[in-house]
Amino acid sequence: MEQQHQEYVGIDLHRRRSVIVRRTQAGETVDTVRIDNDPVTLAAELAKSGEHPEVVLEATYGWVRHEAPHDRVGGRAPPVACRSRPLKLEAA
């Protein structure tokens, strides 16, 4: 009986496209792909990792909306790290 090797999958999730990296237990990169965000494409890439891969997901785009509650009670603009869309900065 053939023993299946454990793979680790990292997904850097963006709004339209994502990057998927597969690694072995020793930390060697097996594959790196950039995909359009589509459930079928994502499932096909994850299937390459075997039955029970360990998966980590980084998804930070838009996790805190610019329209945070303190904006509505007269607070200042949220910190740059909390903005869900890029802002054009003007020179002071």
C-alpha cells in the first residue's frame, strides 16, 4: 500500500485572482499557480494536494470596510490599513 505524503497549501486570496502555493512537509515548494477566482478552478488546484492537505488562507481585501462605525459618529477616517479601497493621497 502506497503512503500518501502530507501537503501544505497556502492561498493568498485577492478580489479577482489568487495565488496558491503547495509545499511538502520538508518545506519544498511543489507548485505555485495564479488563478482567476472561480470555484471549479480552486477545487481542481486543491485536489492536486491529496485527500487531507493542511490549508492556510490569507484574505485581507475588504475585511474591514471604510464605512466603519466610528465614521458615522464623527470620528476621523480609519487608519490606512483598514481602508478597503486605495485612496489617492495628495502632497501636503
